[in-house]
Amino acid sequence: FKKQKIQKSLSFPKLAYLRFGENVRALRREKHLSQEELSEMVFTTQKYISCIETGRAHPGLEACLRIADALHVSIDTLLKGIIETGSEVLKPNSPEQDLLDDVIWAVHRYLENR
């Protein structure tokens, strides 16, 4: 209960990065990988993976795609729970909603051109 109360007070971007990190951590553990092993697979540092998993780092599209590839999952698996949260928090035509729409469109175009 306390965790949900704290999350509801977070802004959408912070909550999105927190949920993304939770998804990365769960999938990494499911694959029995250490943060160090995952970091080597995505050409970054263990500290950066730790920051992603705790929501302190804000990975770009390329880093997200590398992580998805390393974990053998689709990008939407990593984004699970984020889009749904956005629709609850974001107002239509807000700058935040526009940003989310742009990110989703960029991911879609990238995946089509792979």
C-alpha cells in the first residue's frame, strides 16, 4: 500500500523510468544474469544498469533496444505497465502525452526498419 501511495505522487516520467527499471531487473533475474553480465552485453557499465533498475538513469531509445535484445524480449515487454500508467496520468494533448506519443512512434519506425 505504501509503495502505491508513493508512486501515485510521482510525475509520469519518474514513474515510467521506475517501472522500466523494475521490468529490466525482473527480466534480468529471470534470465539469471548479474548486472555486470547484462552491462557487458549492452556495452555499458554495471553502475549504469543499477541506475536504470532503480529509475535513476533515463536510458535513450538505443540503450532500451540493446537491453531488449540482450534479454531476448521485445521493447514492449520492457515497457509493460508504462503505457497504461501514462493513460491514467497524462491529459490528452499535454506536452507529456505528446512526448510519449513521439517515443512510441519512434520505436515503431525503428522496429519497422530493422
